[in-house]
Amino acid sequence: MTTHVFAEYDDPRALAHAIDDVRAWGAVRVEAYLPYHVPEIERALAARPSRVPYAVLAGGLGGAIGAYALQWLLNGYLYPLDVGGRPPHFPLAFVPITFEMGVLFASFAAIAAVFVGGRLLRLWYASSDVHGIESATGWRFWLEVAPLDRAADVDSLVEVVQRTHPIVVRRQEVT
């Protein structure tokens, strides 16, 4: 069992300062729950840039290349037809399907990247059992620090968090 420490704040700047203090103390796994985007907290968490655009680019290029290759294989190589004197491999005829498949696979990649990158595939989170955490969807800001190895570290962490003047500090045991 590990211990997660949760703290509730009224102000996003106070949460950003708390994240800085907890990181200075030595905590590595820090998470924030917010009702809206706050750039100060993103900076304090040292959030990495999103990788969703790269996934969308890879999905779109893969879909477009695959669609073009399939059309070339079927229409230009395996079953060539002489229609109106047009050559079997006429690239302009392949543009609409190539574009549409690129857009389709880019959108599939975007949806998958958001689910994976946002960790939305899990059915349960440790924070789900913390009393009052639902206020993070409306008006409060929450800090989670997890997990630590020893109970002494948890006690000193709670002291560090309490020095940042949160509304409440809670410990949550997680299996």
C-alpha cells in the first residue's frame, strides 16, 4: 500500500507555489486537478508539450500513403484498364480517396492520442475516493503527491504541504 497526499486550494497561484515547494522538497510524482486551464500550474508541473500533433501527422500520412498504395496496386498494377486512353496509373484520379483516407486516419489517431495521452482509458483513479475532490470540476484546485516509500516521508511531506496554507490536507491509502 502506498500513501497519496491530497491538498485543496482556493487559488491557482497558491497551488502553483505549493507545487514548487513540494518539488523543492523532492517529490517527483505530482499531479494537479483543476476546473480550467491555468498556465502557471502547467509551468509548475513542468508539463511536456503535447504529442497529439505528431500522432495526427503520423496517422494522416499513414492513411494517405496506404490509400494511394492500395489504389495503385489495384488499379495500376493488378487490374489495369485502358479507359479513354488514360494510363493505368493516373495520379489525379487517386487524389480524392487519398485525401479522404488521410483525414479519416488523422482523426482516428487524434482520438486515440487524446485517450492515451490524457490517461482516460483507466476505469478508476486513486483520487476518485478522496472526499471533496469533486470540487475540482467546478471551483477548487487540488494537489496530489504520490506515492512515497516510507511513513516518515509522508509525515514530512504533509508538513511541507501544510506550510503552503491549503484548505484541507488528506491522506489516501491506495493498494
